[in-house]
Amino acid sequence: MADEKRNDQWQQTVRTMKTDIDELTKKESSSFLGAVAKGADARVGRGLLRSEEKSYTKLIMILTGIFVILPALAGGAYYIISNKLQTKPGEKEISVPRPLLQSDKTDIIKEKSGDRTGLISDIKSRQQKYASSDQYIYIPVAFTDFSSDPRVPKPDEFLAALRTDAPTDFTAALTERWNMYVRNGALVLIFETKDRLQTWGGLLRWERSMVSDLSPFLPDGSNLTDFKFEDALVKNNDVRIAHLSEIKDPAIGYSIVLGKFVVISTSEVGLRATIEHLVADPSIQ
């Protein structure tokens, strides 16, 4: 009997331990699966977050492209178009006329034909740049467009580009040979004429608008209304000059030197100096 009782107790203990083990196994399994599920959920959550972050980053990049890159491309396109005047690879080199006056420096203006504002701005910038130079700075002009190589304009084309009212009987008597200089900030124009009398008559008629036409190249404060052209004589050359202040300069003056070279200047000092140079240089023909 005693042995049977001990056997029953042992079997009861075994059943109790088995039950406890089964319950523990279920709990641990449940906990493990829960942990796995939670981990999966967390990973999915992080994946979705990363996906949203990637989508947001892509949106920022697209907006940056629209508001930064596109304007930059537009600016680049404008720069390319506006700089068509720059010499292109293989473009013909500009052949400028030989300067009539001895000059230590040449500064070429290259501008679109018909661009009056650009041409005036280019000339004025040279006047300012060489305002303190008492040497003649040779300033050739070349016109260009999108379909042809740069070329030196004829005198009538140049004066028309500035929108002057130079009479046709003046421009018609000119050859294609002409120069432009800056000296002490003043403008000096030299044209060659093949008919002195016709050219002189045209210059006299141009006096009505010459000061106004050349006013962009005069210093601020010049008197553009109350003036008159007066006769003068420099090195036996007739001169007509209009003083635009109470002092000698600024002024608009012109002369025909050696019977063939028209000299126009925005300075009396510059006009006189140029006449003297032309007369004194035997190589000028």
C-alpha cells in the first residue's frame, strides 16, 4: 500500500510539472511570436517612414530644379545669345583701317548693327577709360549680326547708327576711310572726303543739329541750347567751333584739313591738336 501511494504521488508530480512546462512553453512561444510580430511591425513602420522621407527628398530636389536650375539655364541661354558678338571659333578676324594718327593703343568696339544704345555706351566707356590720356587712342568700330562676320561700317552707316541728322550731301562725299579716337576723354572723328566743297556745305547745314547729335559724348553740364558756331583759323585751315561753356571746353568743332580730311571733335583743344598732327605728318596722304 505504501508503495502504491508513493507511485500515485510521483505520477501527480509529473503531471503537474508537465502542465507547468506546457503553460510555460505556450507563454514563451506567444511572447516570441509577439516579439517577432512587433519587430516586423517596427521594421515595416521604419520602412514606410524611410519611403516617405525618400519621397519628400525627391520632391525637394524637383522643386530645387524648377526654381534654381531652370532660371540658371535661362540665364545661360540669355548670356549666349547676348554675347553672339564675341568672336566665334573660325570667325573671320576683323580687319580695321590703318590709323591716320600715330597711336600707342587700339581698343576695338564690336557692336550689333543698329544698336544705338550699345554703340553710344561703348564710345562713352572709352571716353571715361582714357579720360586722363593725352595720347590718341584708336577706337575702330565693327558691326556684326548673327549671320555675318564683323565688318567696319562705312561713315554713313556709322552716323546712321548713332541716329544723327548728318545731311546726305555730306555723307555722300565721304570715302570709306575713317577713324575714331579718344584723347583726354574727348572724341575725335576723322573722315576722308573726295569733294571738299560739297563736304563743307554739308557740314554747314549739319550745324543745326550737330551739337544735339553729338551730345551723348559731351560732359554733363554742357550748354546745348545757347551757342553759335564761330569761324577760326588753325594752321591755315578754316575751323568752325561752338563753345558750350564759358571756358574753352567742352565744344563742338570741325575743319577740313589738307583739303581732304574732315576732323570733328568734342573739344577745341582736341580739334586744334589733331589739325596740327595732320599738318605736321608728311606720311599722311
